Amino acid sequence: MRESDVTELIEKVKSYGRDVKIVAATKTRSAEEINRLKKFGITAMGENRVQELLAKYDGLDMPEIHFIGALQTNKVKYIADKVCMIQSVDRIELGREIEKRCAAINKVMDVLVEVNYGGEESKSGCRPSDCVALALGLANLPHLRVRGLMTVLPIGAPDEMYDGMKKLSDELKAQLPEAEYLSMGMSDDYERAIAHGANMIRPGTALFGAREYPAGRESK
Ligand SMILES: *Cc1c(COP(=O)(O)O)cnc(C)c1O
């Protein structure tokens, strides 16, 4: 991690003059590396894999841990007590499992509905046309608090997709005021995402530098 990369990103985000929450995407990064973000005022992180989160959890000193990756229903029980937001809820069954596990520990979990706006087969997320109904269905579960939408847009996505997500986000917020977040934008497009209305971004590489994967493990 280069400190200048972190401060540069923070300055760029500030230059938009709006409240934009930075959630550092921390896959492949060590707890020590992640904890260093705190002194720059970045207090939220997002992990993609349950196993990886559990492996580094004890070393973490971050106020907010989000889950941002594809989540199998049978793994919710491992993270329910460890994360404050699950950004990747894309089906009601997953919501019901979060409800069950959070009810058991008396916790209300913040969630975002993940939207597969580009319709890519390889990506998780619900269909854009289903996301508002899904969000409202999830909002009926007493131990879930639906805070907005999340998306991973295709590389090189046209402006229309960014604007389409903003439109869905506004539509949902009109029915559910606490669904205030639109989590959109990663290292390569966070400025574009903010310009199009994102108020939560998930940069990884832009903060930490290029990822190195252990040999034999597929990058994602
Ligand atoms: C890896 C990842 C990111 C960050 O990607 P970068 O290109 O490193 O910024 C953001 N969101 C999700 C869901 C990711 O998996």
C-alpha cells in the first residue's frame, strides 16, 4: 500500500462535494494491511469470501466489516455475528437465512440488494426488474434493514447502466427512505460512478496496489 494512493483517492472522492462512503475491497489483503487504512479515516472494509474473512478476522481492527461477495445460504451462520452489512443479497431465500441467523443473536443486519445490471451470466445479482420487489420483500423481515442497492457493472459499461442503477435506487428510496445507499464503483470507475450518483464505492486496487494471488487460485 502506498500512502499517496490512499490520500489521492480520498481527495478525489472529496472533490465531488457529496457524502460518499468508501468501503475498501480487501480480498487477498492481510489484516495488518487493512488496519492501516484507519489512520486515513477509512473505517469500512468489504470481504468477498467467507473462508478468507474467518481466516483474518481475529487480526482485524476495523469498525465496519461488510460482506460483498457471492454468499451461499449455508455460510450465513459463519458471518452473521462478524459483519455489519451484507451487500450481496440477491434472493429471498438468502434473506430468510439471514433473518433466522440474526434473530438467534438478536441483531438487525443492514443489507443491500445486489443487482446484475449488465445481465452477465458469470455474475450474481438479481434482475434489475426484480430488485425493488425483492428489496421490499426483504424489508418485511424484522432482522433485516434494507439500506439500498449494490452492483458490479461490466467492464466498460455505458453511462446508461450507471444512470439505470441510479434510477432504480431512487425508485426504491421513494418507497423505503432508509434504502439510501447506491454501492457502485470500483478502482477503475469510482469517479464515474460517483458522478452518476453512487454514494458508496468499493475500491481495492486503487488503495492497495495490484493483487497477487497464490499460484493456482483463480483471480476474481
Ligand atoms: C474485488 C472487488 C472490488 C474491488 O475491485 P478493484 O478493481 O480492486 O477495485 C469491489 N467490489 C467487489 C464486489 C469485488 O469483488
